Amino acid sequence: AKPGTVTHGYVTGARQYGVFVGFCGGVKGLAHRSELGLAEDQDPSECFRTGQVVKCRVLSIDRVSANVKLSFVMKGEAAPAADVAVGTIADARVREVDHDRRCVSVDLEMDDGAEAQGQLPFAHLSDSAMGAELLLGALEPGTEL
């Protein structure tokens, strides 16, 4: 892999300072808490569990020390709203598909009845770019996710 590569790995540990991620071939990396997309008051060890599959971007690789720096925030993606905790289960309904900004705007309803609005970058619709493009053809305002 090289810097900028977006790939999937699995959480091998979560600490206050960041999340350790494992990949095929025994390669491991660290996503510092500032690269997790969490609100400042959220504890990574409460938001990520060992074995959880995560999508991440390679920031840098130090071939001498074998350190791999990662980010869970994709380019151009905003951090989540502080009032909706990571891991919250919600029903979502498509409000708008914005091809120019490459995101889907959704209305959310949480299990506790609270409501919010959010955006899903196209990159999060599927594990592959082709899959995301295919899903876009099926999404229209009113579609339930």
C-alpha cells in the first residue's frame, strides 16, 4: 500500500489515544484519535471493538520502523455531529442524492425517537467504487436505508 490508499482492516485494539488496525499479511497500523472522526469527548475504546472491520486511508508508511499511520476520515468528509454518538442505530430515509458533492443526504430517526439529518459520502455506500455507483442508480428521495 502507499499513502492515499483506502482499504479495509480490522480493529486489533482501541485506546484513548487511537485505534490499532490489522491487515492481511500481519501488517498493522495506528489511527490517532484525531484521525477517527470522533467528537472530542468520545473515547475510542468505547466506540470501536476488537475484530470490527473498518475502512481507513493510509496517511504514511515508515518502511524502516514499519509504522503505518492511518485515518478513518476520508478526504472531504466532515466529522460526525457531536449530538449523535458513533454506533447509534437509526432508520434513514434519502432526502437528496447530490452527484456534484458526491454524497447522499438523509433524514435519521434514532431508536429513542430523536431525529437528525446527515450525509453519507458515496465512498461509504459500498466496499467498492463500482458497487457505490450501482447503488446510486437505485437511490432516490424517499428510499429507506
